[in-house]
Amino acid sequence: MAALLPDGNWGSLAYSQGDQLPVLQIASLFGTSGLLFLITLVPSALALAIADGRSLRHGWIAYAITALLLASSILYGYVRLQRPVRGVETTFGLVSIDDPIGLRASASYAANILAQYDRRVEELAAQGAQVVVLPEKIAMLTPQMAAERQQHFSALARQNRIWLEVGAGIDDGKRPTNWAWLFAPDGALAAIYEKHHMAPPERRDHYASGADYSVQTIDGQSYGLAICKDMHFAALGRAYGQRHAAVMLVPAWDFDYLDGWIEARTTIVRGVENGYDIVRASREGLLTASDAYGRILAEVPSSVMPGRSLMAKVVVAAPVPTLYTRIGNVFGWLCVAAATLPLSLNRTSALPKT
């Protein structure tokens, strides 16, 4: 499903373990496939016991292996979580206002929301934020409006001496696009990123999709940009791991607060798989900062006007090397092969003899 369907790894039962840190660490080895294997291991053993009962020869071996694998995985997780994190403490500010700004929004309505974003950015900068992240598509803009907004946010970043990431949608009347802009403390547009993977409403509206990755050096570490749905795809998350990202800045827009929990945890798993921190600012969801081990460092729900802000201190270090970044979904494909081979053999043995 992850390889063939348009929603990628979204919806996997693996993400139910998003808050179970010792179990979650197996993702650094085998990704969501490893988590899913552990989750289904006990039910599989129970099913075996119910189906075959005492007639299963040496059945105790299957049950012992199940217990051993679970215990080993949890022990690995506890040991991994004891690793010290050494780096530079960086203060991140996150801002979200749930109210949307469409192309047909009145000038006064849009100005009020955008002014509130400005006020909250200035407040966070005054409190010591070094990097401020705004959500996905804080406004839908025409190309002319987008140029004006870029100038505005450039000045905002320069005046407050911060790195400022902004999500914006652009509609030229042909195909809409979804962007993340990263402005440097001198006001320069340091990096841009176009969303790769579209949510169902965007697919319906025929959004164009990007193909490039964006990595920017900030204080000696590599920061990657992605947008919401992109982090549902383990392949994209791994691509940033291979580019040695230490932090991922992720503007997002979820569907509601319950959806926001699973979307935030999905993104956190990408961080564990590839050893980087996550800073995710969502509308209609959660504002979340987590480290490379999946520990949530700060989290609050978003809100309608006047919005919600969050300050998060994150020790930004070099990315943590992981086996998953090196080998990808090898374990998952091995599981597919291991399941497919017995089925094919059984089908072959059931064919009538000629």
C-alpha cells in the first residue's frame, strides 16, 4: 500500500505507537515495517495457538521467539533512549491561526489575520526565538500578491533578525501550487520548496507537484523543508536523511485535532527513522517539536483567531545515523516475500496432477 497508493504510509497501524518511545525506536532500524511487525507479532502468535492448539509440534518455539523479539526490541529502545544529545540549543517559535484566507477573502478579513501573524512573530522574536515556523497555506495568493507577501515577510525576518518559514498557496488561474518559503535573518529568500504529495482536496483541485528537495544550512546544521502530506511518505523522509538533514521544518494543515494527533505522530516517526528533529506548525492540528528519538519537546493545539504560539527549545545536533536511512524498506519487502512464497507454494501444491 505504501508503495502503490497515493497516500503513502498514511494510515499504517504503526503510527499507533507514536507515544510509545521504547517501541518506537525500532523504526530507526526497519521503519514502519518494523513497527508493524512488532504490533502484529502477538496477535499472530495467538492466532496460531487458536488455530492449531496443542496439535502444533514444537509450538512453544514460536511463542518463545515472539517473547524474545518483543523483549529485545523494547530493550533496544530503552538503551537507545539513553544516548546523550549534544549540540546547540536553538529556540524555535511556532505560530498557527486556523482561519483560512482564500482568494476571495475580503481585504479587511485577510489583513486582520496576516497582521496577527506579524504580531505573534514579533512577540516570539522578542522572547528569543531564532527560527519561526508558520503553517501550510496561510493564504491563497495570486502571483502578484505572492511577490508582495514575499517582500513583506522578507522585511519581517530582517527586522526581527530571525529565520522565518512561511507556507503559502499560489493560484495563477491554471494550476495551483503549494510552497514553503524560508527567509534568512538578513531578509534574503534563502530556500523555497514546492509540495511533492497532495492531500485529497488538492488532488481534486489538480495542484501541481514539486520534485526538488530543499536543504539550508543554519548555524552549521542542515535544515530540510517539507510540507504536511510529504511526511506521510517514508521515501521522502529517507531522502532528507540521505541529505543529512538535522532538522525538518514542516508547515502543515490538518483536518481536525484528532487527525492532527496522528499526522503529528506520522511525522515524528519520519524523524526516528532518519535521525532528525521535527518542528511542525499545523493549522487545525498541533504545533509540535520533537527530537530525533521521537521525544515530544513541546506541543499545543492550534486555534482560530487570535491563534496560538509555541516556544520550543531544541538541542540541535548532527543527524543521528540510522540503519533505516541506509537500507530503506528492505525489511518490509522481505516480509512481503516471506508471506508471498508460502502462498505461492501452497497454490502450486494444490494444482491437479496431470
